[in-house]
Amino acid sequence: MVLDNLGDSLKRTIKKIANAVHVDAKLVKEVVRDIQRALLQADVNVKLVVELSKTIEKRSLEEKPPAGMNNREHVIHIVYDELVNILGESRELPIKKQIIMMVGLYGQGKTTSCGKLAKYFKKKGLRPAVIAGDVHRPAAYEQLKQLADQVKVPFYGDKKQKDAVKVVKEGLSKFKRTADVIIVDTSGRHKLEDDLIDEMKEIFKATKPDEKLLVMDAALGQQSGPQAKAFNDAIGITGIVLTKLDGTAKGGGALSAAAEVGSPIIFVGTGEHASDFEKFDPSGFISRLLGMGDIKSLLEKAEESMNGKDAEKTARRLMSGKFNLNDMYDQMDMLSGMGPLSKVAEMLPFGQTGKLKQVDMDKTQDKLQRFRVIMDSMTADEKEKPELIRSSRIKRIARGAGVENKDVKELLKYYNMTKRMMKGFSSDRKMRRNLMRQLDFGK
């Protein structure tokens, strides 16, 4: 999980408040100390931590809970509010035709982020393309080409050309009529040198980009602030992509430092795969850290993983009580497209996932994959009418899927259990109506 240690510490603090018999000054001071310790260990700026602590303590002791909220809930809400505040304002990239210039120092994950960003826009229904404007690092051309091939987007680069501005101009000319979003990779350096600044400015003049995104490694911690300021002074960045947030104890410092200089964090990289890339939403991020879940991001991931299928049509079918193996396959396909179960579980409140261990999630993921392979071995009639599947068919399906008969029987058992659950849900008209309204299907 992103910022695992910080998240664990904050969840323990929230549970301490939730389980308290009374909320008094002693508990509030104890909670504030716990939060201070957790944030300092995550490399958040000391001055910021002190200010945050004072605000939480003052509000918790002086403010009265609003109607319908008890003291414990009020203190938890205050903690949540103030943690969101230190991350600054959020911002989303518009889903429209645009040119995006990616900048950053050497080794920050800039080229990888170009590929991830291209996949993000492709999932949104746009036509992205990437240009290899890093002509100084020998592996940059090959790396970006491989990433473009992986996510299946057009690529332009010239191995022999050492004039970055020329390469970028040629790429823009190539893609101006065929691409909606043109992503320009640029050269990095070990530090912000004059020649890097000059080249960035020249590429900026040539591209006239709509967005200039600074890519930074979260391991920089509080040093992210001065770096963001230096790039902003040079070309006026419009947002930050924070990478490798999954593997550093300094992530809290990088998050808060970037916010301090007034540059919005737009995306965070949480792993090596192209799908390990998320829009940054301060409220959802803090909600996950506190164990409250992030249902908004969960629904967005589910929608993206539908791969163009009609989510409303699928939901209506399930709500009506109709359910066959084709529907269950679509469910599993969607879940698989959302990434590892451990990352999906982060978006659920810990009350729903507290008993799930990593080993259990890994086993579940393997089982879902095996079920999909088994269903691939079935005929169209068998998936449409699972009741047709008897002994002889079970043997044939198992043989075709390379599994044992008991695995096919386990799948059918899981299907029948799920179908019964869906039927029970569909018979509850009030519950069904409320859910359809929440999903905006009941208009």
C-alpha cells in the first residue's frame, strides 16, 4: 500500500478515538502526539506538523459537534479535514485535445510516466501519442518506444538526431491531425543545469504546450519543494506527477512539500506497471490512509476496467435478477482490470477489509483467474444456461481448461451462491431503487 507505515499509524489513531468512552483533553493530547509521531516518521515538514497539531487540538477542544454527530465522530472529522488541508488543492487534467510537456531531473520516472499518462487518456476515449524528446539519454528512445507499444499508442522519435527541438517539431507535425493528446518526453539531468533550462525553454516555444507536468520521485521527501519551485520559476509548471510513492518512507514529505510551493499534484505513481497510476485527490488519499476507503476512486477504476462495455446495461441486468455465467465473467473481467486486489481493498473502509490478509487476497486473485480460464473452456450455450452443465460436460470443460473436475464444480457452486444473492437483492425493491438512484440509473 501507498505510505503503508503512515497509514497503519493513522488507522490506529482513528480506532483509538472511535473506541474511546469519552473524548476529553487527555485523549485529544494523546491523539495529537500519535499524529505528530506518524507524520514526522513520514518526513512531513516539522513546522507543518506543529501547526497541524495545534489546529487539531484547538478545534477538538473548542468546537462543538454539529447536529447528528457525536464527539468521537467530530474529532475524527477534524483530523481528516486538517490532513487534507496540508496537501493543498487538487486539480484534474481536462479530457480534451491538448499538448503535454513532461519535465524533470534524471531518474525521476519521467519516461515511464509518459507511457502511463498515454494509457490514462486512452482509457478516457482519446487518441494519445508520444514523442521521444529526450535525445541525450541513450536508452530513452527504446524505453519510450517499448512503453508506447505496450499501451498501443503511436510513437515518434529519431535515434540519430541530437537536436531535441527538431525531433519534437517533427513529431508534432506527424501527429497534429491524428492524435488528440500529444505527450512530449524531454531530457533530464542530474541537477537543474543551465543547458537543461535552455533546452526546456526552446521546446516550450516550439510546442506551446497546454500543460507542463513536473515528474518527481517521492523519495526526495521535503527536497521535492525546492525542486518544484526551481522548475516552476524556469517554465511555469501546471502540475506535478509524484512517482514511486509505494516504496518510500519519505512520501509524506514529498506530498506536503509540493503542496507548500503551490503546485498541484495531479497524478501519483504507485508501482512499475502502466496501470499503477492514479489521479491524485487529497480527500480520497487521506480517506484511504485513515482506513475510511475511497469509493469515488473505486467506482472510477471499475468504470475504466469495463473496456467500453455498457456499465448501465450490465447493472440493470444484475438488478433485475437475471444472472448467468456471461455476467459473472464480466464481473471477474472488471475486477481483474482494476489491478491487484490489495490495491482495490485499499479503497474500501477497513471495516470491510480488516480481516483480509495479503495471502488471502493473493489466493482469491488466483482463484478468480482460474475461474475465468474455466469459463473460456465452455460453449456459448453453457455460459448462457449453466444448468446444462452436468457430469460429462464438467469432464470436458476441466480437460479443456487444464484443471480438475472439482475446480469446475467449485466455479458452479460459486455461481449458484452468487445467483441466489443477486435474486435476494433484486427482490428487495427499496434497496434496489436506492442503489439505482445512487448510480444515476434511476432517472
